[in-house]
Amino acid sequence: MSHLIPTYRLQYFSRPDDEVADVFFLDEHTHTSGPPLRTPYRGNYYKIGICLRGTAELKANLETYTIEPGSLMLITPHIIKEWTSFSPDHDSLSIFFTPEFITTRNHIPVDHFQFLENATRPVLPLAAPEAQSITASLRLLQQKFQAPAPYRNQVIKSLINSLLYEVIGLYDQQHAALQATQTRSQLLTAEFKHLVNAHSTTERSVKFYADRLCITPKHLTETVKQVTGKTAGEWIEEAVMLEAKALLQNQQLTVAQVADLLHFTDQSAFSRFFRNSLGLSPTAYKQAG
């Protein structure tokens, strides 16, 4: 179903006279159009970037992230994201590339691709030495991207591969540190959120997730509420609404088709769910978009 959600292609960032893009570098001197603010969307590309200055806010799936100087950004095609704000002084370095660009002729190891597909945290705050190292790697990519040369794409692919080794190492370190300090309730809540992101379009009952986690629905609801301030049912509802709002932006889909894709019994049931959550009917939301 993900192909039905508005998907911005990489060439959307490029100038109109550019050829179809498989790789693109965005620096502090490049001004280009990107997906509109406050609109849920997917992209057909990966992005690895570092914030140089200023701030931004990103919503990815069910979480909100504040991006500050030194924040590492890892954006993948499969997550729904929504940029809600950028400060006037925000600048970053980012390499964008499509899956086809890095997998052609097996230029990327299988474990790297699996990491990209499974990455669930799009923003990672870095210590100063780590941020400097990532910035240096991106500056080298910037140089090679901007200088036409023989085997340019092969050089860029090799540098992306090297950058991924750095990024995976940083994620592994922070994941291990987080695992060591999180409580049982926090770990359980994290597992629940992961399941919701994977199954919310087809499963909306708390019992389904409780069964997958081998606990009772009551225990799941109490634990999630304690850790996040929201119940398990509220998390599920938000996930369904996020998918619904993204699907409703596709003007080729009717409200009835969206209801069917989200496994509601009929359009009326979906409309009631949507209106109760947002205070607006799906049709009105679609027309407003």
C-alpha cells in the first residue's frame, strides 16, 4: 500500500533542467524545493545528513524529533515523515540517494541495506567529535559530487558505503547504551511502537499487540500510559490517522478506497473514526488538501 501514499522522487529536489536523479547533495549554499511543510509523505530515497546550524522539527511515524546542530539525520523511504518547522538560520549537509543507486552491481553490502531498511530512529544527537567526523565525510562527498570526473558515480557509491560504516557504528553504540539504561516498561513500550508502525493499517485492537508481546491488554495499556502519557489505543489511533491522512492526499483514491485499504468495514465506519479523531470528515480533509 505504501506506493499509494504521496511519494516525492529525488528529482523533486533537483533543478528542472537536471536529468532523472539517483543521487543528490544538498549543502548550505543550495536552495531547492522539497516536500511541503506539514504534509505527511514518503520519498523514494535515503538521506544521510548532519545539521550545521539552526533547528528543525520532524515527525516520523509516531514520534516528534527536534533537530539541532550536531544531529545526524537518517531518512528512509518506508517511513512517513512530516517536516513541521525550520528556523530561518537552519543549514545542513545531506546526501540523498535512491535504493537503485546503491544496490546496482552490489555496491552496498547486504547488512548495510538491512540496516537502512530496519532503522527506526531518524534523528540521532551526536557528540562534538562524532559530528565533526560525519561532517568531514559529507564534505568529501560534497566535493566529489560537485566535481565531474571519470567514474564519479563509483567514487560516490564507495564514499556512501564508507559513510554507512560510520553511521551504523554510531547507531550500534547508542542502541547499546540505551538498552543498558532503559527500564522493562520502556523496552516493552518501544517494542509496542515498533509493532504499531508495522501493523496498524490492518490491526487496530489492543489485544492483537498484547498477544504479540505475550502480556494482557490491561498490562499493555497501563505500561504504555505510564511511559508515554498516552494509552496503547491512542497510539494505534494516531498511527491509523497518520496513514489515512497520507492516503487521502492521493487524489486518485476515493474515500471509500482509502477505507478499504485501511481495512475498515465500510466508508461510514472509516468516516466516523476519522471525524471522531480529527473533528473533520475525510472528504473535507481531502478537499482542504
